[in-house]
Amino acid sequence: MKKSIAIIAVLVSALAFSSTVFAKKEQALKYDMQDLSCKELIEMDEETMGIMLMWLDGYLSGVTGDTKFDSDQFGNFAGSLGEYCAKNPTEKVVDASHKLGITK
């Protein structure tokens, strides 16, 4: 029972966070992630970039079948992607993510 309450609390917190983030935006976020360049990603505000990074993490998880979330790995991936994108601004974010986020 305690585990169910904890899970519900986390979900409610996540919903509240996402609602707050989206409420701050004047219009809905709409991107075709296949076309998003590294330059566009690194020029985003911090909140939008965070949303894009979470999307990319979920996308890569779907590609690889990895259902685990590890905040340390996510932080490493986000940092590596930021460094890579700064050096390769014309690269597509999805392509860069494949190079950096999928380990064999």
C-alpha cells in the first residue's frame, strides 16, 4: 500500500512539474525531432532543452529496449550531447543521440 501511495505521489509531482513547465510557454512545443539540429537544441531555454533531453532519452530507450532510468547515465548523456552539439552544430540531434546514447 505504501509503495502504491509513493508511486502516485511521484506521478502527481511529475504531472504538476510538466503542467507548470508547459503553462509558462506561450504556445505549445511542436518539433519534428528528426529535423532538430544541435544548434537549435543548445540555443533553447533550459526548460525546453530539458523536455527535449527527456524525449531523447525515452526515444533511445524505445530503440534499444532499455526500460531502466538512471539519473547518472542521463546526466552523462546530456553533458556528452551538449559538448558534441557545441562542436557539431549542423548535426541532427537524433543522429547525435544515436552516436552518443546507444552503447553496445
